[in-house]
Amino acid sequence: MDLKHVRAAVAVADHLHFGRAAAELGVAQPPLSQQVKALESELGVTLFERSTRAVRLTPAGEAFVADARTALSVVDSAVRKARAVGRGEAGDLAIGMVGSAVAQPLPTIIRAFRDRYPDVTMSFHVLPTVLQLERLRTAALDLGLVRPPLPGPDTDLELISVSREPLVAVLPNDHRLAGRRRIPAAALADEPFVLFPRALGPGLYDEIAAACGRAGFTPNVVQQAEQLQTIVGLVAAGCGVSLLPGSAAQPRPEVVFLPVSPVVRLVDLAIALPKQNRSAAAANFTALARDLTR
């Protein structure tokens, strides 16, 4: 059934006048009359009683138009939703993130995105960089917040940097160096380290190892944990020390976070998303993040 014919019938029912219905739809009256006649022929019933003085709905017309209004409302709603999703203004957005991204700047970006695109439903998945890359390539995630450089070739993904931050030393509050305002990286040479497995975040792990190498030592890793906040908790428990991105420095009484001298090379946090077949919502999120962190 042609929707144009259905709309024509509903417009005539609204006005009970072919001329005014045609004006509302922006068509000439003769084509409108032909559309209504075609619909009546398809249905096998008369929808309107026509005379030189008036137009009236028949009982069959009243029954048809009542349901036709509902049908057109559903179709119009479907059109609006499809266009909104196509523009990235509605739908779902699955976001992966490394644990440290939960701190700034992500909360600011998320709040701004929710304000601008309230009809997009976001879901968040805290995952190491490597697992995010796997899910991005299988479309299980729409975008990820990762720590570059990425392991292996990344020709199918685009990276957009959203923040840069220094590494900081993480020490128990009763550590012999805890009272200092800043420490040299070399001061950690003989300390046991708590770090994450390299396979979960090669880029960040290699930055930490390189910082230690420039200070003349290789970190003695005695304990591993997958999430940065778990590492901080293990440092608080006295299992060792660590070097982590500054965004991991969430206040807690058992731990101190100290700048390292000289300033250790900055660590990137970047959005990773597919170069091809990316969702419109992911593109909108990325553009907004770039604007807010530029």
C-alpha cells in the first residue's frame, strides 16, 4: 500500500475538503483525488461520500482513517529515529576504557556528550588496551580509550590523542621517600615494583620501563595486577612501589603520589576507533572530545 495514498486519505478526512487537503500536502487537487480513488480501488471500499456541496467519511472510511493515523504516526516515528541514529543523535554507543581513563578528562567529555546527545545510550567497559583493540576489530566496541603506542599494526584503527600526562611515583605513605615533594627516578632502583602484565598494555608498560632504563635500572616486578587502581591498592598494602600515569593519582591516605625528576616522558591517552564503518555516534563523541581537549 502506497503511503502517499494513505496520507492523502487522512488529509481529506482531516479537512473534509479535497482542495484544502491538497494544499496541506503541497500537491494539486487532481493528483490527490486520483490517489484517494486508487486507495479505494485497492481496498475495495468507498472511503468518502462526495457531492458538490460536501465530503463525508463513510463508515468504512472512519474505520480505515482511525487506524491509518496510528500507522502513519508509527512510520513517522521510525523515520525520525532512523535519521537520528544515522546522524549519531540516538542509538547505542559502546565505549571501552583503560582503568586510568575513569579520571579526567573522560568525565568531562561524557557529561558534555550526554547533554548534547541525550538519546544516545552509552555503555562502558573497563578493559586493558589489548582487549579493547580485539573488541574494536570485531565491532563489540564502538570506540576505546587506550594508551598508545599500539602493539602490532594499527592500519585499521585511527588514534586521536585526548590528553597527555606525566608518570608519577606511587609509594606507601610510610615509605622512606614519602615525605619528599619530588624524587629522582633513580631513587626507585632497588625497590620492588607492582605493575600490570606487559601483554595488557605494551605501550604504557614500555614507557615505564624506558623511564627506569634512562635512570639506570630495570624495574624488579614482584607483583602484577590488571587494573591501575588495583596496583595502587597493592602499593597501599606495602607490596612495592610503582610508576603510573598521573590520572591514577586518586587521593587515598595510605598512598602518596610524587612527581618524578626529571619529568618523565608524557604518556598519551587516545581514542581508538575504526577507520571504516564507524558509527555516527562514535564520530560525534570523538569530535566532541577533540574540541574539549584541544
